[in-house]
Amino acid sequence: MREGLAWDRDGVLPFRGAVTAAALADLAGLATDGPGRRLLLPGLAARLAPLTAIAGPLMGEPAFPVRAMLFDKTADRNWALGWHQDRTIAVRTRREVEGFGPWTIKHGLAHVAPPMPVLDSMVTLRLHLDPCGTDNAPLKVAPGSHRLGQIAASEAARIAMAHPILTCLAEPGDVWAYSTPILHASDRSAAPVRRRVLQVDFAAADLPGGLEWLGVDP
């Protein structure tokens, strides 16, 4: 248990100073040209090994990264996200498989909403590259909401507010892990300074019906 949190019950845990200075410097060198973009780079999975080492024990089996996003919030790029669940995954090729849908195309990549058991089996890690205090748009999560199944977008805020809200403050090298379906949100920065976060989704099993995770290596 960390900071009064339990993984199975709350679906969220901090790992303070979990990434070494050398690994942090390497990952901080990943380029971004906007507020957020998906990373697809040769050898990226190997560079994410410090995060994979955290995800595996949480999942109870070997994990592998299936999506990496770098968010770069600044005074000029300052946004908010309301309460929501992450509900889509990216795959290499569209295939019609029972329970998977609807389909969308984002940045030229095929995305699909999988059945909830797929999301329930996933873990998301957020590595902080910069300090993230109360005024710099820390992630907010609703502990325990990962156990509620699929939540309608229109009900997300109401259901989140029925839970104690956790504000995920962080220093560089800290990692926050959460069960991928957990309700989460982010405000605009009140005193914006640069706030970079590397967010990586992990899975531990292949997809059914010939579907393949897009992954992080092209």
C-alpha cells in the first residue's frame, strides 16, 4: 500500500522516484511538436523498459507497451479534459471481430473500442518529466471507478464526484499508475509552466480474432 492506496481497491498507485536520472533524461529527449502526440519510434519499447518493469507486477504477468503518448502542456498550449474513461485502442489493421466497435480513424491510425474485459486487463502509467504541483494541471482520478465497467460519457462527471477525488501531484521521475478504465480528468494550468508527461498503456495478452496491437515500434 502506498499513501493509503491499494491497487485492487483503488486502481491507482504512485511510484515515487521510480525512474533513474539517466532513463529520465533519455525519455525526456523524445521530441514533440504539439500539445500531445503518439510516439511510434524504432526501439521505443526497449527505452520504456523502466516503465514495463512497473506495469508487469501490477498486471501479475509480463507486460508490453501498446501505446505511448507525450503530452506537453505550456502557457501557450494549455487545455482541460473533463471526466472520462479511455475507451479506444489502436490496431494495425481493421478486422471485424465480435464485441469490437465502433471504429474510428485518428491521425491515420485505426482505433476501436474493445470489450470492457480488454480494458480491464490493461494498465496505464504516467511518467512525469517536469514538476506537477497543484497549479500545474495534475491528473485527477476517481479511485475505485475502474470497477464500474463502461460508463456513459454523460454520467462520467456525476459518477466521479460520488468518489473521493485524488490529485496526482508529482516530481520529475515519479510515475503514477492507474487501471486504464478509471475515470480521470485534468484542469487547465492555473499558473502554467512546462508540464511534460509520458503516458504509456500496457497490455499482457494478444487481441482475439486476428487483431493486432499497433504497439510503440513501427
